[in-house]
Amino acid sequence: MHRQPTGCIGICLVVSFAFTQNVRADPITFNFSGPVHQRSGNAPQAVGDTLIGSFTVDTQQLTTTEQGASFRRFEGPIDLHLAFKRPSSGTAVVEYDLSRLHLVINNDIEGSGTDAFRPLMFNDPVRPALVFGFFFTDRTGDALTSTDFPSTLNLPAFDEFRLFFGTFFEGAEPDLRPVGTFTGVVTSLNGLQAPDVPSPTPEPASWLLVGTAGMLIVKNRRNARARRSLEKLQSRPDAFTEAHL
């Protein structure tokens, strides 16, 4: 005997579909800005230029590649746009779009209690023309509640560093060469303001090293040059351990 499908099947399917749609997380967008404080080499930015940018992340497309008690490493796609404007003219001097993310989040690092949000963004890990990143740290451990990707960031809570930085490269692995850098301070993030504090911004050479080490890790965490760069970074009193970088 043939039975007609009951109404519950159709209703349940609709409810299930609606529930699936509702639990899907919306992409997270951060809008930010701040002044360039330092530049070196062939970087086209000038000291005093204003960075205006935004990035959007779909957290469901992020992959956790490593995780420990106080850190978590993510990789995945990102939609990042950067524009550097010259204050004298108000026009954009250079603009960039980057599409790949390599992120480490620290929450209550053992021994220091520090929180940190430290993404690197680029297009091609083998031939990266530009690697851009943030270095946000909070010595009180109050800025982040976990190592999950944050849906919001309280910019003033990062009381130690609120830096952005970039490293320009020429060539390709294994002959990748850094040719220029810029650094600055993020003073606005999704409407939240924080003071422009140039000190204690590290010297450009230090951030060139950070960018170089980070990029080599993206390519190959066992790369010998990455190891040497990490050893140099770890010699600084404010450096993170290899597990956290």
C-alpha cells in the first residue's frame, strides 16, 4: 500500500535547513587605521602616511594547524585591503589586497599571562611581494578570553603593543629577499580609539626579522633560516617562544 509522505517530513526538513542557516557564523570584519611611524629600504610608504584598511574572515574556513595550552595557530583565506594615504593630499599613495592568513592567538601565555593577537597576511607563500601583520599584546591578560578567533577586539585593552607592520620581498623561495619595511600604530579599530604611542615601537630591523621569520614559517616551519631567525628573536627579552610565534 502506497502511503503519502506526512507533513512532518517537509516541515522537519525546512526547520533543519533554517537551523543550519542560523548556526552558520557570519563573516567577521575589522576596520582599522593608524599612522606610519617608520619605514626602510624600498618601502613606498612615508613616515606620517595614514593606513586605512579592513579585513574580513569567515571563521568556518579557518583551519587550526597547531594548538597548545595558551596558543592556537590558524590558516585560511582572508579578504584584506590596505590603502596608505598621504596627509598633504588625502589621496592613496599605494593600495594592496591580500588573501591568505596565518594567525597565532595567545591567551595567558605561561609565565607571563600575556594575551596576543598576531596575524600575518600575504598572497603567495612562495613568492610574497608583501607580508602584512599586526602585533597586539596585553600584559594583563584581559584582552582575550580564549584562543578562539575573536568576534570583536577591544583595541585599548592591548596595553603593550598595537602595531601594524609590513615587509616587502623580491624573488621566491628558496631565494626570498626582504627589500623594505614599514611599521606603525593602530589607533582605530571598528570605532574604538586608542592613543598613538610611538614608544616602545621596535626598530624597523626588528620587524623585518619578524616578517622574515613569519614568512619562512608559513613556507616551512623546519626551514633552517627560519630557525636562525627565531633564535635571534628569542634573544630579545620581549620575544615569544617558537611555539608561540
